[in-house]
Amino acid sequence: MRVSLTIAATTLVAAFSCTRARPVVAIPAESGERHFGDIRQLTFGGENAEAYFSADGQYITFQSTRDGRTCDQQYVMRRDGSGLVRVSNGLGKTTCGWFFPGGQRLFFASSHAHDSICPTRPDPSAGYVWPLDRFDIYTVNRDGSDMRRLTNYNVYTAEGVLSPDGKKIVFTSLKDGDLEIYTMNADGSDVKRLTFTPGYDGGPWWSPDGKQIVYRAHHPTDSVQLAEQKRLLEQRLVRPSRVELFVMNADGSNQRQVTALGGANFGPSWTPDGKRIIFSSNHQNPRSGNFDLFLVDVAANLATSTQVEQVTFSPVFDGFPMFSPDGKQLIWASNRKNDKPNETNLFLADWR
């Protein structure tokens, strides 16, 4: 699920389309960004986010509102930003793409089976909320051909990530009435529920060895908060302003809280050695849209601000980090270096 970019600032005939991209541009790091070597800007304009590598590191899939669209479609490009192809069908809204082994096929979530147009955005009077659009998960070839439906829950089902061995997908779904985390085989069979605590569980990501899953969660403990959450879920909404990071074993056992930072902590993934988690957070100013990337040890217990390392220092949104398979680069989405207000673009940095 993409963070609503109000935080960050705010045809069946054609199965895919190609677009000529602008040349990749080198930009300087912000003061304090000691982990970054050369930084390259890969996209220019619109809202571009949730960019994830193929297993060989040669391709990237991401969601974007380019081409004048008002909600996301799914795209693939080469690691250098060239060869841009839309792989979704241009209908509805998409999110959360991921490559299967070999990089010839990928999966993503789409709402197009329920409506060909963009879903209605939440009423601003509801405050800061995320919509739980009626996504299901689909698979498709890297050129946009041969789309197939993988899940049929007809409720929010998205945030899929493939296990390192390519055998299982972990995902988030509202199919049982609460936002919970599940696994299934790569063909959609053998679905297993991993989380059961009332509240919000989402954004799961496998550790490099496939033995653990990091995720974001908020579990209200009083009846007022639980009633509010239920009321929002009935409207297919969730309020993500308070979420912390948790880790569990791949079978759902040994669930424990890693951070206690306050604010919204989301979009976690792992360093290549599996010892740390990189994530986005606004805990330094929870009411602001200034999200930065941070690192925390996976062994941490209720880590506070003194126990995390800040990675980005731009005064705007930075989120959705992922290391390249060789661990030498980091890709993420940011509002830095915008041509226009509210644009979110993708950046690739050498990692020190």
C-alpha cells in the first residue's frame, strides 16, 4: 500500500505501452547522508513509488500516476531507468508489484475487476486515512501480456512479497474482516493466516534467509480505539498515523515489537545481511509529512529514537526502501528534487 501522498506533500485493447524516459540524472546527497554514494534520479514527474528489484537486479517494477493518470498503474523498467513498459491494463488502480524468479513474470494488486475507473478517494473530513480499495492479486508477463488472477477475495488484498526461495507470497488482506497477514504458495494455494491480534497488521517483508517476516502493526488496547477502527474498516478505511515495526517467524510464531518510536513507521525491508531493518518514519515530528529512512537492529526490543540510525536527511518524504540483490545499491521514493509540488520520484544510490 502506498503512503497517501498527502503525507508526502498529498483500455483493454492495449495491454501495455512503452514510454521514452528522460535520461537518468545524478544528484547530490543531503548533508548527513553518509551511506549514499552516487545518487541517480530514475523518474521525473507524477507520483512514483514502491519500486522493487527483480532477483537478478536488472529490472524494477513500480507504481506510477504518469501519463496524466489520477491513480497508479504498474510499470517495469530496466535498472538504469530505460525500457519503461506499463504491465497493468490501464484500468482501475494498482499497487505493490513483485517479480517471480527469473524476472520474466511478476505479480501486483489491482482493483480493475471491480471498477474500470480510479476508486473514489476518502472524504477529507475523515482526517488522515488510507483507503482499503478492493484489490486482488494478479500475475503478468514482464511485457504486460497474459494477465491472470491469483486471488478472488474481492476486498483489500495487496502488499505481496515473494519469499527468497520463490515458493511463497506473504500479503495483507481484509478477507477475514480485519487487516491481517497471510502466506500462500506462489500459485495462490495453501493460504495460511499469520496474525490474529485485533488491529492493523500489514506491510510484510521476508528476511533474506526467508526465516522471518518484518511488518507494521497497531493493536488498540481500549474499547474506544477498537470501536473506531471497526467503524473505519466498515468504510474500507484505516488510520495509519500510529504504527510500529514487528517481527515474527515465517510461520507466524514469536511475534514481537521491534520499535516504540511513536508516529508512523512503515515500509520496512532488510539489509542484505539480515541483521538490520530499514524503514520510513516521521517519529521525529509525527504530525508532519517529513518521513526519513532509518535503520534498526532486528534484535532490538521496543527501540526508541536513540536506538535507530537516521539514513536520509531531506526535509520531505523519503520511503519504500529496498536494497539491490547484490547489496550495493538502495532504491527508494522521495519528494526531493521535484519539478512541481507533490511529485514523488524514484532514486537509486550506491550504498556505503
